[in-house]
Amino acid sequence: MFAYILRRLGALVVILFGSSFLLYNLSAISTDPLGELRLSDAPNKDQLILNLTRELRLDLPPPLRYFIWLRGVLGIFVGRADFGLTREQEPVFEAIMGAIPTTIRLVAVATLVAIVLGIALGITSALRQYSRFDYGMTFFAFLLFSLPIFWVAVLLKQYLAIDFNDFLVSAKISPPWIIGFSIVAGFFWAAIISGSRRQVVLIFSGVFVANSIFLSAISATEWLSYPRLGPIAILVIGVGIAVGVTYLSVGLSDRNALKTTLLMAVVGTISYFPAQPILSSDRPRLGILLLFIALLIVSVSGALLFARVDRGPIIRTSVITSVLIGIFILIDRMMQAWRPYVESDDVNYRPVATIGQSTIWLSEVSFWVRVLDFAMHLILPTLALTLISFAGYIRFSRGTLLDVLNQDYIRTARAKGLTERTVIMRHAFRNTMIPLTTIMVGDIAGIVGGAIITERVFAWQGMGTLFNKAINSFDLNLLMGVIVFLSTLAILANLIADLLYSVLDPRIRVGAGK
Amino acid sequence: MARKSKNVEIVNDANENAILNKETEGLSQGQIVLRRFIRHRAAMISVVVLFTLITVVYTSLDWRIGDEDDPFIIPGWWKYGFEDMPELRYGDDCVDGSLGCPSIDMVPFIDGDGISLGPHPFGQDDIGRDYLALVMRGAQRSLLVMFIIGAIAATLGTVIGSVAGYFRGWVDAILMRLVDFIITVPVIIIGSVIGFHYGNKGAAFLALLLGLFSWTGLSRLVRGEFLTLREREFVDASRVAGASNRRIIFKHILPNAVGVIIVSVTLLMSGAILLETALSYLGFGVTSPDVSLGLLISTYQDAFTTRPWLFWYPGLFIIVIALCINFIGDGLRDAFDPRQRRRLSRKEKASARAMRNRSEVA
């Protein structure tokens, strides 16, 4: 295994060398930094050209310049890599390091949402193969495949930012919208759950009524203007999470697990009260970490209290439940910062941001307002990236699960009399995850590429901006810095995907047989 | 209960298989694939829509062939060219007083004057150019780029992939390292580097260059196919019979790999049109005075709140083209996949049930 990783890392260096050589020469040949100067009519034109030529070593042919550049980069092995200077005489390395966090924030959230939603929808679609829901999802996925991201981004800006902000001023949902939303929700759930005609009608009307009441209540209480969860909502959500997670994880027939998770829902609600002062302190990061650890300890010990034989699964269920409830407590705290945020001068009642990665705050604001500010700026770009990338997950997880469900071991599992839940969640889902994991990891590099356009549309200052700047100002050093970074990421992601594959699938042994 | 229905399904499967087998009796592989493709409803609709769209788009504007001053003109069905500047409609001509509003009227009953195109169905841009003509020109460019990229990538990918997979050894090693070099850099980056400098040399030239960097994924797939196919008995048999490498590659292996190639080329083409529009959007693709769909969106995205049609129409054309190609690709994949089974219609299911009942009685 170790030798295999070493060999792959060796290959990585070779590939990076090759692709950087290719790209360096390609971009050196295709750009002409002197072009603008030649056309200028400055009196000291010749001198300027001479200066720039000396500065960028344009007197040397591109392959030679590449090796000069490479000598600096190879310094990475002795601890001081030199990626050269940008045209503004700033070290390229620092420029990239400054841009990475922004891009990672954008890509990480989008990828996470895309994976979770994509797999959930894909698997549901596979379990309802050839149903209306399945066809709908297929069409939806293909539609998303065909959407240009910059086009979607402009639509999102208009309808989810400008119009939604206008709506938030009064936050009254009009009856036609309530009915429309409820009809859509009703169709969605009826299509997913399905069954006989009578059941479908029942589900549809149930969801329709519940949804209408819920939305009317939100509208009447002006919840969107004063969002808040509070202990009661946390308890209700907690119980919901407890039942849901238990069902998916071990099945509701496991009474001990159900008791544990319900206990965790109660504990979570009680811990809501002592958590408030800790979260509201000036520097809540440490507090959040401590609370999180306490939550884990409580959930594990709670599981041990009830578990008799199958400790592992119950501990897992309990931990998942309590982490989810903990996240809702954090969301609640963030919602409490909503009014101060919306009413501040910089935001001025337009919370969903269309441009930039954060508001430039003139005055010092609290931790939660800043977090909320980050979140509001993340919404649109993340949504755009998610929409584009999760179509792939829908299609792929659907296809893989259908393949897996045709395997003999699934038939065996059914023949043994296991419940449908056990067959799907334990036998099928886990095996579906093996190829999916490798796709996910390999996809990250591609999403970073997509982030270039997204950053441009939403005016974020990340890798994409650097890249644009590099091309437009003929900045070869900066361009190469971005390219080397992205290709390293792509190759490393591939390596990790291969290693993960061998870890997850015991039939595959990496490095075996040359 | 679930188990019982499973048993019924297995018996049903056998009967349905019998029906499906009967359908393919005496047909060649190509005929079977064609039949399956024709049965794929979404793919067939897409084929029709795409061909109609291509015809409409390419016949809309005048074709000027020959030298600039005295060209030979094949007239198109639309009265304006994309460079013409008719008078800009505003004020009383437009209902809401906006500049260059679209005159298309597809709602026949509400305002009572029926379906009509009017002088400028898609509206006009800032300087009065007819937007329908611009969108048609943009779609022509985008389609052209798509087909050129697809053709070049298909040729290069197939040739390089089959050579690498068939000969293996050092040829394979060198070619696949070359693929690695190119594939590690995101396509959008290579595209931008090329497009920034060569975008002004015309859409066709840009597409040619982009095609030179888009074949890598396909070549990997083809190589994989060749690596498995070359170990099969029929290849050994033809080699023993004295067939040359060329003959084995083209006559024996390639026809077996054609499904993989066609499917991935269609998907590559839908990627290509999105790539071209994205590059034009970033300013690294087709540049003004020529027009492409991405460039139109990029130019008029800020006008969305006041004049949304400038934004809607080019976007819709991109989506329709990409969607059609994706569906065709999906239909082809299903048609070439031997494991894929058709869903029987209700009538056929009934006959399968009848067959089962008969066998039970007997």
C-alpha cells in the first residue's frame, strides 16, 4: 500500500511536470504582453518595451523561460517554493493562498448540499423505477445538465434575491402562492410515496392541507420577518429527527434505539437553555466546541444506557440524532441575529446578497451577525453551483442502485426474510456508496472549475478572479500558479478516490500486480 | 407479501423475455439498436426537435457566399440580417414603453388579436438590431462550434484510444501520459487560455483549437474497450486467419466499440455547447462583431430587470439544444446497452399473463 502511494505520488510529479510544461508554452505562445505597448504612442515606447522584455525575460524562447520558472517552483523540495511575482510584484503564492479560502467555502458547501440532495433524490428515484416520479427526476436531471450556470445565476439573482428581498419587507404570503406551493408539495410527496389511487389522493390532500396551514401560520405570525425556532419547535423537530434517523438507521422495531433517540431529543431541548448564554458570548467558538463534545458524550452514554446487545448501531443512531439537533440549536441562534442584521445600515432590509462574499462592515459586529452575513452571501452562488452539479449525483446514484438491486446478494437478503428497510439501507445502499464515493472525490476538481464562472457572476474574490486577472493582464506567473494548484488538486483527488475505493471495496487491492 | 410478489415477477420475467426475444429474432445488431432507439420516446422527440431547430436556424438568415463586395446571396426566410439596423421601436409601439420590445404574440385570446410575429418577434437590442436575427446567428455559431468540437474530438479520441489500446506497450504509455497531461487541467481553463487569444479569429478556428483539447476523456474510454475486446476469441481467430492490424482494428474491434463512442460523443457535444457559451460569457470565446449565444447573454445580463427578452431567448436556445442532445445520448445509451430491457406496454403484459395462465393450466 505504502509503495503504491509513493509510486502514485511519483506519477503525480511527472504529470504535473508535463501538464505545466504544456500549458506554460501554450499560454506563452498565445499571449503577447507587448501587444498593447507596440500600439501605444508613448514617446518612450521603445524603452518601455525593452523594460518589459527584460522584466518578463521575453528575449528567451518559452521553453527556456519555463525552466527558469520551474527552478523557482522546484524550491518546494527544499522548503521555499518560488512561484514568481505577479505583474503587481506580489508573490503568486500569497495571492493564491489568499484566494483559496473563498473558493473552498463556495465549493465545499455546494458539494455537500449537492451530494446529500442528489443521492437522496437519486435513490428515491431508483426505488420508484419507471414511476412518474422517476421520469420527472430524469427529466429534471437532464434539464439541469443542459443549463448554463451563468444563465441560472442571473435568474437566481432576479427571483431569489431582488424579488425575494422585496417580498421580505412585508413577508405576507398571498393565498395564490400558498395554494400553489401546497399543490406542488402535495404532488411531490404523493409521487414519492405512491401506492393505490386512493392512497395517492389521501397523501396529496393530507400534504396539501398541512402545507397550507403551515404556510398560513408562517405568514400570519410574520415568522419570516422575525425568524425564531425556540425550545418548542426544537423539541418537535428533535422528535421528528429521532424517529426519522432511527427508521433509516436501525428500523423502528428496535425499541431501545427509539428510546435512546427520543431521550436525545428531550436532552437536546433541555440543553437549549444553558446553551444560550454560551453561544451569545463574545467569542463563542470554544463554547461551541465544548458544547459539541458534551453532546457527543451525552449521546454515547445515553446509547449505552439503553443498548443491550447491538451497541454499535445504537450509538451511531444516537450520535447522528444529537448532532442534527445540535445543528438546529445553532441555526436558532443564527436566526436570533436576523433582526439586528436586517436592520443594520449596510444591509438595509435586503438580506439576500447578490454580489461579493461578505458585507464590508464599518463597525464591529457580533459573531452571529457575521456568520449570518456569510450565510446570506453564500446562498445564491451555492444554489447555482448545487443545481448544476447535483444532476450528476441523481443520475449516478440512481443507476448504481439499480445495478446493485439486480445483484444476487440482494435476492439472497430478501429470501432470508429481511425487511425491505434492511435490504435497502444495509445491503444495497452501502454498496451503492462505493462507486459514488469515488465519483464525489473526483468531481471536486471539476466543481472548482465551475466555480470560476460562478465567482465571476457573483463577484467573489477567489481562484476564478485570480485566473481571470491572470489571463487579462498576460500574467504568466499568476496563471501558472492557478493552473498548477488546480491540476494538483485534480490529481490528488483522483489518488484519494482510488485509495478510498480500495478501502471501501475489499475485492480491490491497490498496488497488487504491476 | 413483498416476497410473494417477487416470485410472481420472476415468472413474469420469463414470459416477458420470451416476448422480447421474439421481437429481435432474425435482426442484425444494428437493426436491434435502431429499433430500440426509435422506441425511446424522449430521444425521438429530441431528434425531431433538434433537426427542426437546425433547419430553422440555418435557413433563417441570408447566406453570403463569395467575395465581400459582390457576394452570391442565398436568401433566408427572415427579413433582417444580424448586422442590419432597422428603426428602433419605442414609446407608443411598445405597450410598457420599453425600448425595442418583442412583438411576438402567442396568446391568441386575451388581447383578441391572435397569434402574430410582428416586425421584431424577439425585440431589438440597444442599437435596433433585430434580436431574432442575432439569436439565429448566435445559434448558428454555437451549433457550428459544437459540431466541429464533436467531430474533431470523436476522430482524435477514437484513433488515439484505439491505437493505445490495441498496441499497448510504449505507444500506450506515451499516449496515455499525454492524456494525463491534458486531462488534469480543467477544460474551462485550457479553453480560456486558447479563447483569449484566438477568439477573434472566428468561431470555426476557435472550435478547431478547442477540439484539439477535448478528446482525452473519449480516448480513455475507447482504450478501455479495446483492451478488453482485443483479448476476445474473434480477434484471435481473425489474427490466425492472417488479418492485418488495420483490418482487425477497423473491421473487428471498432464496430464492437461503436456504442461507447457514439454515446460519449453525443454527451461530449452537449458539453461542448455549454463550454462555448461559458467561454463567450467570460469573454474568452467568440467575440464581437460576431455573435454567439453565450456572448448575447453576457452582453445583456444587466438588462434583465428592464428588458428580460434580451436574456431569455438566447438562454432558451442553449437549453433546448443541450437538452435535445442529452436525451439523444440517453436514448442511444439505452439502445446500445444489451442489459437494458424495455418496459412492456399494458397490452404486452396482458399477453405475458395469458401465457403464464396457459402454462399453469397445462
